Amino acid sequence: MLEISKKLSRITGQTNAQYNLIKEGDKVLVGFSGGKDSLTLIHTLKRMQKHTPFNFEFKAVTITYGMGEEVQFLVDHCKEHEIDHEIIDTEIFDISKEKIRKNSSFCSFVSRMRRGYLYTYALDNGFNKLALGHHLDDAMESFFMNFFYNGSMRSMPPIYKANNGLMVIRPLIFCRERQLRGFASDNEIKVISSDDGCPSTKIDIKQPHARDNIKELLAKLEVDNPQIFVSMKSAFKNFHPNTFFNPDDLDKEDE
């Protein structure tokens, strides 16, 4: 079993306890891209299986895009660490080139298709939960992307119910990205980088810039205020709808 830091284990354990992400008898499907986030996730769940007082099972599934990706090392990694794993080959890359609408986000389109394959596999094979490797940096970046570019205030909840009835969970949602990078580095694990794993790098399109802009902005803010992520995480639990512009909330008392 690979070494997971005490801090990382504590954070994921507390998150699981607070939000009841994984419980007795759960059958969890894990979206496993081979990046640092999903690698940390599968090993965190492996450790949970050994140390938690309840029983659950999980399986890692890798969705290929049909770009000739090299994924055998992921198969070998899971086999070495006795993690149930399966490769699902798709033609997402070719389909996306034909179906995506003009001016639509290529990355968002591909991500939705990948999520669709995961949903289908989970429902067809008796899984009641889908685990994703999003972390705190992802949640904050998502919030500000929606805030600045989409005119909405949305982020990434630790757990939610999809329209198909499947529960989607994010066990790493309170972990920092640098902690997950550290896990992969400390254990000398080969990972798939964002450039290698993203289909958008394989075609001649304008690359999305919003997330990079937000990531750069948050990095600058954190230099000035090292506790900014702590504050933002608290703010996500301490919001006051009646101080905004939604008419339905304006007549409610502020608690």
C-alpha cells in the first residue's frame, strides 16, 4: 500500500464522516483518468477499505477517447496494488469533432460525454455511487469561473444526486491540489498530465483560457493572503441568500 500523508488521510476521513459520502454496503465506481487526482483517490479509497469499520467496494474505470492513448501502465498499476480496474474504449474524440456546436467549449463537451459513459457503466453494473477526484482548488476555480464568465454562483458540492438517481461524491474536495501532487511525487507514481489526457490538445482549436486565468488570479491572491482558501472554504458554508438580488430570498430573515 502506498504511503498517504496523515494530513491527507485526516481530511478525507473527516469529509467522509461529515457528509456520509461512503457508507456500509456502498458500491462505488471511480472515474480514473490516471492523473494525480484520480490516482490519489483510488489509493485513498484503498486505505479506507483497510481502516474503516464498515465494508464497501469500489472499482476504477478509465474512459479512453479513441486517440490511441497509452493506458497499459494504468492497468499495470492497478494490478500491482490489487485495485479492480477496467478500460472502457470509446470514440469520444471522433464524435466530438462531428457533434460539437460552433463556439461551444470543446473541453466541456468531452467532459460531459465522459461523464455519460461513467453514469451508464455505473447504472448498468449495480454501482450506487460515482466518485470523482475534484479537490478544493477545483471547487474554488469553478466558483470564480461561473461568477466571472457565466453570471452564476455555483461550485462543486461534496455529494449530490444526479438526475439518473446516482449519487456523485467527491472525497478529496477539501484537499489542496498541491497535496495530491505531493502524493504522486512522494510515491514516484507515473501520472498522465493534463496535456496528454485532454483531447483538445490534439486538434487545431483555440485553447480555453478561463480556468488558467482564474488559477493565476487565485495564486496571486494566496501570496497576499495565505489563508484565503481557508476563508473561502468557510464562506461556502456561511452564505446569506437574502443579501443578494433574488426576489424570492429578500423577505427572509438573515440568520
